[in-house]
Amino acid sequence: MTAISIRTPIPGPVSRAFSARADAAIPRGLYHASPIYIERASGATVTDVDGNVLLDFTGGLGTLNVGHANHEVVEAVAAQARKVTHTCVHVAMHEPYLALAERLNAIAPGVAPKKTFFVNSGAEAVENAVKIARYFTGRPAVVTFEHAFAGRTLLAMSLTSKAMPYKQGFGPFAPEIYRLPYPYRYRADVRDDEDQFVAAAIDLLQTFFKTHVDPSQVACVVMELVLGEGGFVVAPPAFVRALADLCRRTGILLVIDEIQTGFGRTGRMFASEHYDLAPDLVTMAKSLAGGLVLGAVTGHAAIMDRVHVGGLGGTFGGNPLSCAAALATLDEIDRRGLVSRAEAIGRTLAHRFESWRDRHPNVGDARGLGAMRAIELVLDKRTRTPAPEITARVIAAAAEHGVLLISAGTWNNVLRVLVPLVVSDAELGEGLDVIESQLSALATS
């Protein structure tokens, strides 16, 4: 039995009617990858307002590791809503906030005592991590990476590398931001030898702190161990070790962005575990609360406690409904073995994607970590010319045939998969068959 059920052309008549309303009510700057309107969802599937059932290979852009409308998360939110929906922690604290902070302190990478506070989004988490790092070190500068994405608020947008659409026309940006080359092997001049490539990247790292900014002025380095919006590029362990060592020696705080990699996505609870890395500060969001709005900063207690009373917070950060959802989400990850499930999903994705890379003329690279996987589409494998037009057509065609996808990458030529970790083997195979058929139909050479 198939999961996909297409009753009308995509988009259907009701979705088209909603789109006409949206043209009058919603600004055109709000991008959406698929032309449908969702009425309900469950697990790894969504049902649109026309009754079409599609597989969601985006997971709400990485927020639904435990699946759509997870029963335990829904029940936890409903139970909490019957007690209290909001207090504002600046007025009166609530127990779910405390319980969730204790939980994250216990599971975040590293053995040092930790503390956690909550915000509304990944962008807010990154901004607050930088605030804390600057306060603790007394230094102004922040180092980020090419191809990075940190969010759409001013500082987060300043840290973001991709100009269009995220930064175009929105400057001036925050000062004292410095950008390191990310070790992106597929796009490097030296690619054939892994050791040679990593050695060259480490040499660039050492030179950077002599030619761009002195380490004594740097509060923190903010790094995604697997680029999210940048295209699911995985950082080489030797490079990460060299960076962490440099940070320790120079008093720079290492902030690891686990917003998209966290909560089982990469086959570990956090991607840092693949690197035996204990960051000074960790930023979290997306799948933390099973689809509800919540972000977090977890860090060494001595660092977190340095900020004066009143220096951290926000009206809605750590809302009781979101905290209750997050506690249920963490329970579900444990109960259903979703970290191990991510490893299994990752093996299936890697096998399929690498086979496409080996035989499809437009699949230049296949990469990722655990169930965070992607393929990079090119016009020609020899020149590695990005193929954003093919990528867009594959996404549109896949939606017409029942699979929701999104792109990534600086050139918009990466197809990324963030399928909910509760997806069945049959659903995963069905979705991959759809993607493969559309890739084959749209091959250009």
C-alpha cells in the first residue's frame, strides 16, 4: 500500500483559491517551495486542502524529527494548555521551563556543569550566544563561515553568508563579523586527496587569524558542523579539532550551531558527538519542541552565569506549551529509538544518493551525516557548474507526484532531505523512487 495519494493536479482547486487570497493578503517576499495548503498531517505525510496525501521529505524544514502531530507531543501540549498557557518567566517561572533546562543540561555535549535558557527561534539562540560570548570575553569580534546560515534577524543575518535572498537590500549589517572559508571539498580546487584538502583548510585557518582579525579580539567562533542552508556540507573532523584547539589556546569561545543537526538528525543526539566535541555554547531550535516555537542556548555554567541579572530573556521565551512539547519530544526520541533510526535512514539515503551520483549526469555530489543528506546538482560534472534551474524543476515535479522537497546551497542547487525520523521504510523507499524518477526525466546530458 502506497502512502502517496494524488486526487487532483497539484495544486488542486482549493489550494489555487487559497493562493489567490494569499496574493492579496501576504507579502510576496514570503517564499514557499510548494503551491499547496496543508489541512492536516501525521508522521511523515501531509494532506492538503484538496485531499491529496504527500510525503514530507522536508520535516517542516527540520523541525519534525518526531513526526507531524506526534500523539505524545499533542497530548502534552493539551494537558499543559489546561493548566497555564503563558506566564512570562520574567513575571513568574514555571516548572516545565526548569525541567527542560535540567534535561538539556544533562544531554548536551560535554561533562562540565551547564545551564540553559530559552528563546523563540534559532536566530534568537545564535544572537544570544554571541551576546553571552561577548560579555564573558569582553571581546567584540565574531567569526563565522562562508556558506553559513544563522537566521534573518540583524545579527543573525550579518552572520549569514548567502546574499540573495537573505541579505539583499537589508543592510547595513552588524560590524565586527569575520568570515572563514568553510572546508567544502566538492567546491575546492584540491579535492582528490582528503588529507591534502584538510591540510590546506587548516593552513587557511591559521593564516586567517593573522590576516583578518587577531584572536585576542575574537569573542567566539560560530560553526555548523554540517552546513544547513549552505548545502549539507560535513566539516572534516581534523579541521574541527584544529579549530577547537586554536579556540582553547586563544580564549575564543566555540559556539556550535546544532539548530538543524540536533535531536537525533545526524545519528547522534547532537552532531558534536561525532567529533567528540564539547562546545562552550550550543544553540538549539527546530526539532527541540516537535514543531512548536522554541530555541535554546546551553553552555558552561561559568559562562552562562557571567551575564548580569536581566541581561537575558524575552516575553515568550520558554513558553510553557513549548517546554511541555519539548519534554515530550525528548521522551519520544528515547522511547522510539529515533537516534538509531536516523542512522538507518542515513544508510538508505547514502546508498541511493551515491548510486545517483555514480550514474546520473546531473548529480555531482552526494553527502551528509546520518539522516541529514543531500545531493548537489550540476550542469556538467567536469566543470561542476551549479544547476539551480534543474533543482527547482525537480522540486516542482516531485511535489506534483507526491513528495515535498526543498533546496539548499549558496547556488540553490542542492536537494536536501530532512524526512521525519518516524518515516517507515516503505514510505522512505516510495519517496526516493519519486525523486529518482523525476531526476531521470529532467536529465540534461
